[in-house]
Amino acid sequence: MNDQNKELLQFGFSKEELVILLRDGKIEEFNRVRPYPSLDLSRVNLSGVNLSMVNLSRTNLSETNLARTNLLGSDFSESDLTLTNFWGANFYGVRGLTLRHRELIIAQLKKSWEDSII
């Protein structure tokens, strides 16, 4: 068991249980029980989920599928967004995006436009 999983168990919620809260739209509960200071949600499929106002600060989201998600007002401060799929996501009011994050998202947006031309 890695350190991240030990940390999650310490708070009483596994990674899988936290993902279920998100998929079920229980954002307030997720925000209340998520472990701090960091969280590993890498390689999770949250495609199409409404994640409005979710606190994903200091979260490892590398290789996570956030395609077609509603991210209205969500917080990504100090998160790892390496290879995160944001295709078709709503970014209105998103907080905590660094210049590097914005560049990654813009590159994905441009690629999606290029792919749709073919």
C-alpha cells in the first residue's frame, strides 16, 4: 500500500469512494472529506461528470479523463495536470490554473479543433 492510500484510509475514504462521491455529484461532501494537503486521483475516468465548485487543489490528476466535465468554479491550485484529458470541458470560472496549466489546456483545445477538421 502506498503512502497516498494510507493517507486516504486514515480519513476513512478510499480513492474509489472519493471517486464515487464525485460521480454521484456529491461535491460538497467530497470537498469536506477529501484528504489534505494532497490527493491522488491520477488515471481516474470522470468523463462527463458535473464537477462544479469541486476543490481539486493539490491533487494529482495526471492521466485523468475530465473530458466533457463541467468545471465551473473549480479549484486546481497546485495540481498536477500532466496528460489530463480536458476535451470539451467547461472551464468558466476555474481557479488556480498556472500559466503552464493554461498552455496545456490551450494546446489540447487546438488539437481538438485540428482533429475535427479531418
